[in-house]
Amino acid sequence: LVISLPGTKGIFAGVSMVSPTEGWAIGAISQTPSGEVPQNDATLYHYKNGVWSPVLIPVGVPKTRGVFYGSISMDSASDGWAAGSNNRGGVFVLHYTGGRWSQVPAPSQSDVGRIQALSPTSVWLSTRFGGSQPPALYHFDGETWNEQNLSSLGGLQIISVTDFQMVSASEGWAVASVSTATASDGGIAFLHYRNGVWSLAYSVLGNITAEPDHLAFSSPDDGWANASEIVPVNGNTYRVPLKQLVYHYTNGQWHAASLPLAQSDDVMLDALAMPSASEGWMAGIDHSSLSGDTTTNFSQNIVLLHYVHGSWQRTSSPQSGATNDAILSFSFPSPEDGWAVGYESNIPAGDTVTDTDILARAQPLLLHYHDGAWTIYQQAG
């Protein structure tokens, strides 16, 4: 394997760079290079002077080898926010100020979606689901988390808020999975925030099973979103390849666009970033077989797409040598310099594979984009 951080086990779920020379990542780390095994800590990594260094913050949230959701957003080198949750019911929110991270009350015990800091007194947070609490959007005004009213959706019911981005203090977008009064109908909804109100701007509805993934705006006038749809194959919808969907917001409207992928490629789309209106990046994973199968050649590897010259193009990604690797988050302080984070792991031949197996064997993966090329970051041991 090409190892990014020797001696470290776990994954990175989010990254936020404040400049080409400084940034932060959040992860679920089960072992640090010094041999520490964090139990009830949030694990952040700080990039400075060319080195990623671990910072452990006690949060009282038990570690898990299963699902972990994490997001981080730095609005400056001196202020930032992070949030995380796992499948053991643990949720935490952190604030970076005065040169240190400290835990602050979370607005909900639902799984964390995304956090975005505009300033120390303007922070947005989305939640996915959890217990009896529905998915929601919250705004922190410097003193209080305020849940947003998402009822102006023309009768649609939100199943999950999968991503959002504020393009300014007074405008933003969210994408959600929704259902209608007709049980067989569902789809994707784009929510627009203006003048203090969230409302329905565009929807893709019908007898479809589609899950929106991420959205990214380079400016208030230009943005992209991706999604995955289950399309029957010979009438069957069980363990079929996913169809990839992408939507472009331009000239004040959302419309479907195209990707250089076919349903038979079976690519699950994930991370998305638009450093500028003319250049962007999208990552997903392909499958040689499905999770849960016993196989001698299970793999789940990075698919990298580059938006350039007005279209999305599939491009090669650095080879980690792992049977399983993935990009979960991008951050670009400039179109010419950026980072991607995720994980890599190897599954022994013949194992019955589940997502938990992959993450339990995982090591953090860091990729650096510079001088027009991606390379795997390798820290000296």
C-alpha cells in the first residue's frame, strides 16, 4: 500500500483548507502513530508546515468501527467548526477559537450531515435522521441554534437532507430526498434559501428510487449536484448497478446534465467540489462485487471525474494499491491547489465483506492536487 500516515488506523470524513499551507481534517481514528487508541475522543488533524498532526478532543462519544459521519468547516485560520456522529448514537459539535477546539452543545442527536461556518456568529448544520427526530437544518446565530422551517415544499415530505451550501449570508441551497402523498412517488428536491425562508425551487419526481448525494456552488449563479438512482434490470431492483445523475444550476434554473458513466459501470457518486465555474471535481466508487458477497477479488475503488472545457471527463486517480479506497471530501483553497480525504483498506481474499469490515481495516487516505496533478500524500514515518 501507498500509506499517507504510517501507523495510523481509521478514516478521514471531511477536510477544510484555509490556505494551501494550512487546513484541518476530521476522522474516525482508531490508532495514532504514537500508539494511542482514542476511545471517547473526536480526532482532528491539523496541516501546517507540510505535516498533518493529530489533535484529540475528549467529547464523550464512544468510538465505532461502523458508520461515521463527519464534517468540518473553517471560516478563517482562527475560527472554525466541526461535527460528527456514529452508529452508536454519539453526536458532537466543536468550535475552534482562541487557538483551541472545545465542545459546544449540539442542536440535535440526529446523525450529522454537513456543517458550514460563515463566521463565528453564523454557522449552518444539517442532520440526516436519528430516533424520532426528522432530518433538519439549523442556523447558529452566535448564541442559539435555530431549526429552519422546511414546510414550504408544496406537499413534499423530506426523507433526508443530504447536503447543503450557503453561497452567502442571505442565500443558500439544499438537496433532499423526498416523498409525495402517493406512496409510489418520490425523488429529489432542491431547496432555495432567500430572504430568511427555505422554499422548493426544483424537483425530480416520479416512481423512482433516487438518492441525492452532494451539491457544490462556485458562485451564487453556478452550481452542481449529483445523485444515484436504482433502475430495474430485467424487472429486478435488488442489487442492481446504480445509475448516476448530475444536475447543473445555471441561468437561474436547474437542469439535468450528463456524465461519462453508464449504469453498467456501477459507480456510487460521493464527493463534489467546484473550485471555479470552469473547473470541478467529483469522486465516487465502483464495485467489482457487492458488499456482503464472498469473493476472492472484492474491490471498491476511486472513480475520479474532472469538469473542464465545459464537460465532465473521467480521469485517472493515483493508485494506492488497496483493494478498497474512497474519497469522501474535497477542499480547494484555490483552483490550482486542493486536498481530498478518505480511506484505503485491504480485504483478504475469500472474506465475506461488509462496510464494517472495510472500515475496521482502514487507514486514512490523503490526496494532494498541485501543479495540475493528484498525488498521494505520504508523511515521513
